[in-house]
Amino acid sequence: MKLILLGPPGAGKGTQAKMLSQRLAIFHISTGDIFREAVQENSPLGLKVKGVMEKGELVPDKIVIKAVMDKIETHSLKKGFVLDGFPRTKIQAVELDNALNELDAPVDLVIYLRTSLKVSISRLSKRRVCPKCGFNYHLINIPPKEEGICDRCKVSLIHRPDDKEETIKKRLEVDLQESEELLNYYREEQRLEEVSGDLDSDEVFETLTKIFKEKKL
Ligand code: AP5
């Protein structure tokens, strides 16, 4: 299955993408993770995107598209994938369609996790991440067993630098500016399914699996 998960910052894209990739044995491709890894490694890509991410702005389309297509090509298209955090602009969506159509491997489904502003803000400000396995905890909804420590890796959890109050505000503003055009692109082609991102993560997951069944995916 080839799937796109859209939604504002904090909608739960990463959380659902991880669950889906495990359950369906498909690849999880997250542009945020690709860029964070590059920043950590101080690679040429990391140096290009670090400042932009810290400000909560979007990485230029050309850089993002190349990063994703590099990943898709090196991953098996046959096995399938879930895209998390990409596309984020209409330009990215059109480029992705063109590239996948050329490979005769179009996306099967686009899901939008519609999420209220209040929920997004609460999730992002209380998110804590394991720097080793990347698991996303939430201080209230998904707390670790031992405060500040990853249940599996036993290392200290971190607060993502772009989860500071001012940067969260900026990321949500940027999302509002870009998302309508992007969603309309998929709506016009009747490829968009909407699911409430405000539900708890198991309920979202159940709703998603129901949709896959209905669509025989
Ligand atoms: P990215 O990492 O993609 O950030 P984002 O889109 O802002 O999304 P988040 O990762 O913050 O949220 P999420 O929806 O994955 O939620 P999560 O599952 O973690 O991108 C970071 C930056 O990279 C961008 O700002 C930009 O600069 C750049 N970038 C990336 N892609 C780009 C692109 N295509 N174009 C240009 N620039 C790009 O959940 C959040 C919290 O809530 C967690 O604590 C989790 O445990 C909890 N939670 C999740 N679901 C639920 C639930 N249902 N109920 C209760 N709690 C929940």
C-alpha cells in the first residue's frame, strides 16, 4: 500500500505512521525525521535545513522533493510506504504524482487527520521524544513509565527544539497558509479521506484500518 498522511503539526501523523508501518510491514518515510537526522549528523543537507526548521518555516520544495525521491527510489516500491509530513505544498504534491506516475506506482490513498488547534498545541507542547528509537511520548496522553526516560531504550527523552511555544505558533501559521491549496488539490481529484485527529491514537488507528478494508487496500 502507498499512503500519504496529512495533517497539521501535532495531528499524530508520526504516531499513526509508525503504527501502520509496523502493522502493514510498509516503509515509514518522514521528511521531518530525514531532516532531523541530517541536522544531527551535520551533513550538507543538515546544514541547509537547520535554521529553517528552528524557525518553524518550510524547507524549500526542491530540497524536500529530492530528499523524498531519494528515499522512495532506494526503498522497495513493491513493499509500499506511508509518507508522513510530505507533501506539504501543492508543488510537492504535483511533483510526487509526476514522479510516481512515471514509475507506474501511484499513491493509493491520501488521509487528512483533521485536528483542532487546541489539541495540536497541547500535543506539541507536551511531546517528549526518545533520541534513540524516535518514539513520541506525551506527558499526559502517552507518558513513559519512568519520568523522562524511554521505556524501551532507557535513555533520557528530549524536548524537540521546534516544540518551543513561539516555534509551535509559527509552524501552525505556516500550515494554515499552505494546507488549503494542498487539500483542494487532492479533493478535486477525489482522493482525500478525512479522519478526526482529535480522537485517541487507537481510535484513529481503528478508523484508518476500517477505511482500508472498505477500499479493499
Ligand atoms: P515534522 O517532523 O513533519 O513536523 P510536523 O508536521 O510539525 O509534525 P509533528 O512531527 O510535530 O507532529 P505529528 O503530526 O507527526 O504528531 P506526533 O505523532 O508526533 O517537520 C518538522 C519540520 O521539518 C517542519 O517544520 C519543516 O521545517 C520541515 N519539513 C518537514 N517536512 C517538510 C516538507 N514536506 N516541506 C517543507 N518542510 C518540511 O504527535 C504529537 C504528540 O501527540 C506526541 O507526543 C504523541 O505522543 C501525541 N499523540 C499523537 N497522536 C495522539 C492521539 N491521537 N491522542 C493523544 N496523543 C497523541
